[in-house]
Amino acid sequence: MAGLPGPKKRGTLSLEETLARRRSVRSFARRALDREQIAQLLWAAQGVTEGRLRTAPSAGALYPLEVYLVTSDGIYHYRPLSHELERLAEGDFLPQLSRAALGQECVREAPVSVVIAAVHQRVERRYGERAALYIWIEAGHVAQNIHLQAVAMGLGSVPVGAFDDRQVHRVLSLPEDQMPLYVIPVGYTAE
């Protein structure tokens, strides 16, 4: 496990400015993100704000989502309670993830892609057939946090929902009970 730098809780752009500037970016510069930027993005996605509460609301505070980071260095799992990254695999998996995303170049070009996966059983026990709805709502909250945080840091991002679920599952070697919901490439916008 690798600890991450602590999140910044004050930025230079207002929420209104980040909302006004948010756009889907599909063309990225070949420039890596540093650990502080990665830490900030992951904290925005699922970071702890107080006690066990996180940056995105969750039905019943059950937190069914798992966040992964795919870079040219490997695949990582974000551990929100300890704000750490666990390396799951070493190597460049962005080309494989791009193929799983139906060949979308933005996934291959971006220096990082955040993958959001869900464990349905965490919510089904309490909410039954409404669980899927609550999970998709939460995924939307998390994705928007990532997009707004990217804008606030001068980065671009794009939500990718067009992918082969089984291939993404295989590329990340996800546990059997997890289903990928979103792939979000993030990086500096190509000029």
C-alpha cells in the first residue's frame, strides 16, 4: 500500500466557475499527473470527509462503489478510509482498457483512467430491488465529483459508459462480485 498526499480542501476556482467550465474532453496531452493530482481526484471521488462519511452521498452510507486507477504504470485500487493506493498489477493496461472501451482513443491517450465498479450485494441486503437505482445514482455523484475536481485542477475528463463490461472486468481482474460502471479518462487537455 502506498499512502497518498492529503487532499486540499480549498481551491482557486469557485464551484460556479467549475460548473461553467466543465466539458467532456476526449483529446489529452502526453503529460503525466503527479501524486498530488491523483490523490486529489481519488479523494474527490470517494475520500473521507468526516468520520466514515465520504465526498459523495451513499444510500444508507453503504458505499457499494469501488474506485480503481489505471495508468501506464499499473492498476491500483483506492482505499478511501486510509487514503491509500494498493497496486494490483504492474504494467501499461491503458491500451487494453481502451480496447475494452470499444477502441476509444481517449482512454488510451489520457495519463489516467478512473474506473468505478459496484458491489451490488452491499445495497441489495437493505434495499432489495431498489439497490440498482441507488448504485447508479451514487455512481453519478462520484463521477461528477471527479469531473468537477478535474476542472478545478486545470485538467480535462470525459465520462465513458460505452465499454464491454466483461472485458473491463477482465482487464482489471475485478473480484467476481464487482461490476464496472464507468471509465473516466483524466488528464491535461491537448492543445
